Amino acid sequence: MFVKHLLPAVVAIGSVAAQTTCTVSSTSTVNSQADATKLANCDVVKGSILIGTNTGARIDISGPREITGDLEVLNNGVLETFTSDDLEKIGGAFTMRNVTLLTALDFEKLTSVRTLSWQSLNRVATLTLGPISQAEEVTISDTFLDTLDGIDLESVRKLDINNNMRLQTFTTQLKDLSDNLNIQANGIGLNVSFPNLVWIANMTIANVTDFSVPSLEVVNGSARFDSNYFESFSAPNLTHTESGDISFVGNGELKNMTFPKLTSIGGGLLIANNTGLDTVDFFPELETIGGAVKLRGNFTEVDFPALEDVKGAFDVSSTADISSSCDNLLQKAPQNQGGDGRIQGTFTCTALNENANEDTDSDPNGDGNVDGSGGDGGSGAAGVTFNAALFGLVGIAALASAL
Ligand SMILES: *[C@@H]1O[C@H](CO)[C@@H](O)[C@H](O)[C@H]1NC(C)=O
Ligand SMILES: *[C@@H]1O[C@H](CO)[C@@H](O)[C@H](O)[C@H]1NC(C)=O
Ligand SMILES: *[C@@H]1O[C@H](CO)[C@@H](O)[C@H](O)[C@H]1NC(C)=O
Ligand SMILES: *[C@@H]1O[C@H](CO)[C@@H](O)[C@H](O)[C@H]1NC(C)=O
Ligand SMILES: *[C@@H]1O[C@H](CO)[C@@H](O)[C@H](O)[C@H]1NC(C)=O
Ligand SMILES: *[C@@H]1O[C@H](CO)[C@@H](O)[C@H](O)[C@H]1NC(C)=O
Ligand SMILES: *[C@@H]1O[C@H](CO)[C@@H](O)[C@H](O)[C@H]1NC(C)=O
Ligand SMILES: *[C@@H]1O[C@H](CO)[C@@H](O)[C@H](O)[C@H]1NC(C)=O
Ligand SMILES: *[C@@H]1O[C@H](CO)[C@@H](O)[C@H](O)[C@H]1NC(C)=O
């Protein structure tokens, strides 16, 4: 029983009122408000608290300022209101999963958790938090929240916001993120804004209507944008990515992008099936690309004016006539293809390829040869070659070094 594990110990702190530390067994279960009230005289709970599955509609765990372990609510179908007037810190994880009737969550002083993991809280619409300014990992998935204003971190390792169908805005003061940001499958119309973000290790952004990173300077790993609804994308301060890829795939509304300061991409560049994008001329300073370049779309113009060194292949295919861009780009092709060698891998450029948007795979083996054949690898390869020939156009499909 819960109470048996509660071993209060009184610790004096200077001249201030006595502080009570209560040690609970590694995980103690609160099954009722009466159990929760037994904690009310503890300032610090040493151990973890599990809220049981049959608690009744209300649990108030006011009293403790700190729980050193975890606070968990799992598979609870009765809890509607979960509150604490005093809790400031959870040393471990604050996990809530499958708490289907929970509507109000009020932890007005909570500012610090190690991990926040909330999943399947289908009714939670309002949230009162400290706000939380310290956390290493945050996952918020499948909730009814329309804002995440209670979460305002400056620094975090992982942030995963998915399947929150009502979420309309997500703005945070975050300055850096050291592992991965995932935002996807939330409600249509979600605007995401990171006004102070300076560097981020990796990000995957999908199904977002507006995305703003005005201060972003460095992506250490990869940045991936899939199936978003924004019409323009801007990274005004981004100077380089250290190791990973940049990719934009299937962003059907995208019309223009701006990368005025981007000078190098550590990995590859993939831009595919963004059918509204008709020019790729937004990399005025881009000099080096550590991987391959693969571009597929409805482009009429492709221009990389500053390009000095592409370690991998450079492979462009468009539904439209980009033959003059192909001619220009050919000047940078490997020497055995007639260029000056600034592109080290195979250079391929095809126009009027009806199926250009079908091929959205990134370089499968990372060897810099997006397509081993020198043609248009992946699906529809035969059709591509055939169409190009049929229209008698373009075909700077240099096969030189392939095979
Ligand atoms: C969610 O919790 C309910 C009890 O409230 C349980 O019956 C159900 O099996 C749980 N669902 C999952 C996927 O664990
Ligand atoms: C990412 O790059 C920034 C700027 O170069 C650096 O300060 C930071 O430590 C890097 N982070 C990781 C996780 O590599
Ligand atoms: C989200 O961004 C779009 C496009 O920038 C804008 O039209 C819309 O009003 C924004 N919505 C909200 C809720 O801010
Ligand atoms: C959301 O994005 C994913 C790609 O991550 C895509 O498969 C899915 O179709 C998108 N959903 C909508 C509604 O656009
Ligand atoms: C962009 O970078 C410059 C130079 O590092 C800096 O002065 C400026 O404040 C940055 N802009 C934003 C919006 O962060
Ligand atoms: C994120 O980026 C770092 C480089 O900063 C890389 O080492 C790490 O594997 C990446 N993590 C994920 C989940 O992609
Ligand atoms: C291309 O993007 C559109 C959305 O703009 C999507 O419906 C279609 O399935 C995508 N095609 C491929 C091959 O990914
Ligand atoms: C391109 O995007 C910028 C904002 O980044 C915007 O001011 C401009 O009007 C856009 N141009 C077109 C043609 O959409
Ligand atoms: C892109 O090209 C395809 C194939 O020619 C065409 O069906 C589609 O309408 C074009 N989309 C746009 C937005 O121009």
C-alpha cells in the first residue's frame, strides 16, 4: 500500500521552515485523491509516482515541489482533471499515455522536467504549465491542444510534435536543438515559428502551413521538408549544413525559396515533386555540396551561380524545357563529360520528362551516384529516356563514367 512506502524525514534548511523529504518505494501508485493527499506534506518526493487507472475524475497532487523520479499516468479512462499548485520539478519523465477523458491539466508552477511524453490525450484542450523552460526531450502526440504555449524551452535535445489535429500555432523561443525535431501530421493550418533558433541538429517538418526560422545559421545534420503547404520558404541566415542532406519533397504549394547566405551543404540536396516551383535559382552563394544533387520538378530554369565543388552526382530532370539550363550546368560537369570538373560525380540533365515528379527517392547508397546508370534511375527510367528521345530534346544525359 501506498502509505507504507511513505517515509517522511524532516530536514531543516537554515532558519527557513523545515523541508520534508518523503521517500516512496521506487514506484508508488496513487489510486485516489486520498492517496494524493498523503503527499501533501512532502516538499520533495524521492522516487516515482504512478497514477493508477481507477482514480476517479480528479487528482490534485498539491504539496510536493519536486518529484525526483517519474510522474506517470497510463491507460486511465476516468481522470478528467489533473492538477498541482506546487510542483516545480520532475527529475525524471512526466509521462501521460492514453488518458482519454483528461480535459484540464493545471501544473502552474511546473518549469522543469527531464522528459515530457504525452500521447493519446484525446481531450486535453487547455494546458497550464509554469511554463516548462527546461526539458531534454518533449513528445506531444495525439492531443486536442490548440496551442503549446505552456512549453517554452531555450534548449532541448528532442522535440516531437505529431498528430495534434487542432494545433494551429507553435512558437517557441528555442535557441538550439541537439538531436532531432519532428513536426508532422498535425492539423492542417499549423504555423510553426522558431524566432530565436540558431542551430539545430536535424529536423523533419511535414504538413505545416507556415515555417519560420529567421535566425537559423547552422543545421548540423539534416533538414527534411515533406508535404508541407507553405508557398514560400526562407532561411535568411542559414550559412551551412555540417553533415546531412537538405530535402524538399512533395511541397505542392511551394513557389519560391530563399537561401541568401547558404554556402555549403555537408550532405546531398534533394528537391523533388514540388510542382509549383518553376525556378531553382535561390542558392546564390552555394559553393560546395558534400553529397549528390538530385532535382526533379516542373522547372524551366536551374541555376547554381557560385557552385565550385559537388562531391557526388548532379542529376536534374524536369517536366518542362530546361535545355538552356542544362547547357549552362554542363560547363561544371566532370571533364570526361566536357565540363571543368567542378561536379565530381556523373552529370545528368533531362528536359520534358513527363514523369520527372515521380522519382522522389534520395540517393539510395550515398555514393554520390544518384543513379548508377547515367539515365534517370528509379521508377520510370525507361519512360524518361524514351520521352526525351521522342521530343528530340535536351539529352545531356552524359553516360561517360557510368558502367
Ligand atoms: C487505453 O486505456 C483504456 C482504459 O482506459 C484501455 O481499455 C485501453 O486498452 C487502452 N488502450 C491502449 C491502446 O492501451
Ligand atoms: C551544431 O553547430 C553549432 C554551430 O557550429 C555548434 O555550436 C553546435 O555545437 C553543433 N551541435 C551539434 C549537436 O553538433
Ligand atoms: C498561418 O500562416 C498562413 C500563411 O502564412 C496565414 O495565412 C495564416 O493566417 C496563419 N494562421 C495563423 C493561425 O496564424
Ligand atoms: C503529411 O505528410 C506526409 C509525409 O510525411 C504525407 O505522406 C501525408 O500525405 C501528408 N498528409 C497530408 C494531409 O498532407
Ligand atoms: C542573422 O545573422 C547576423 C550575423 O550573424 C545577425 O547579426 C542577425 O541578427 C541575424 N538575424 C536574425 C534574424 O537572427
Ligand atoms: C542528428 O544530427 C547529428 C549531427 O549533428 C547526427 O550525428 C545524428 O545522428 C542525427 N540524429 C538523427 C536522429 O538523425
Ligand atoms: C507529389 O506531390 C503530390 C502533392 O503535391 C502528391 O499528391 C503526389 O503523390 C506526390 N508524388 C510522388 C511520386 O510522391
Ligand atoms: C518569394 O518569397 C518572398 C518571401 O520570402 C516573397 O516576398 C516574394 O513575394 C516571393 N515571390 C514569389 C514570386 O512568390
Ligand atoms: C507539373 O508538370 C506536370 C507534368 O507536365 C503537370 O501535369 C502539372 O500540371 C504541372 N504542375 C504545375 C503546378 O505546373
